[in-house]
Amino acid sequence: MPLFDFRCPVCGAQVEKFIRKETEVICTACDISMIKMMPLLAKTSTLWNGGWNSGLDGQGIYSMALGRKVHSKREEEKILNAKGFISEKELGSHWWDDQAAKQQAKIAEQDRLTQTYNDKVTEYGGDKIRAMTETFTTEACLDGSLHDTFDEKISI
């Protein structure tokens, strides 16, 4: 609902009212119809001129993405777009879930291979070279699948 200011033409009293449609507002002191006043619009950096506050000290916002202060969210977005970053809202609602699922699958595969290696070390009486060659096959090393699985640090 819009907020309007009304002024009494006789006593000068002012009042703010939430109204849905044009209705008559009556002054409580004079018992006459009040006049609807012209609304004042707020000048903000995002609505009018995006750089209106560029010369003022202490103005602007700190951008966590850029690691520095910028004048407005609009300026931050322009800089990030120029650097090739994509807005989170453009990724889609399922993007984070897909990334989490991929990460969980990678961790499960790392755990499986690590457990296989540890089991083979125990099976072969501490022979780590034999356990390594049987767990991490030449084909997996050459086709890149092993690199894709262990491209991030894991804890054993």
C-alpha cells in the first residue's frame, strides 16, 4: 500500500496515511478535507545516477568479491562482469546441489581407492610399491581419471 502525506489548508497539520485508493482524509482538528501533498522521491545511487556519490569521502560499499571499496552495487557488477565472473543468480537453483553431489562422489572415490591401497599394503605385508601398482593402475594414471580423482588434497 502506498504512503501519502496530507496537509490541512486551515491549521497546517500534516499526517501520513496508507491508502489503497483515492479517499478523502479529514483533519481531526478542523473537520475539513486535507490536501494530498506531492511525494518526495529519495535520490539513491542505484536509482538515479550510479556515480553521483563518487567524489564524496566515506561513501560507497566494500565489495567482498573484489576485496576493495566500490561506489555502488552497479559498479561492482560491471567490474565483475568485465573480469568474467558470473552472477550466482545466473547459475540456476540446482547448481550448488550438483556441485555438492560431484564433490561427494569424488570424496567417495578417494576413500575407496585409499582403503583399497591400505588393504593391499596390509595384504602384502607392508609392500607399498606392489600395493601402489595394483591399486593405481597404469591405465588410470595415463587416461587422467586418477588425476581427476586426486586433484585436491585429501586427508588419510
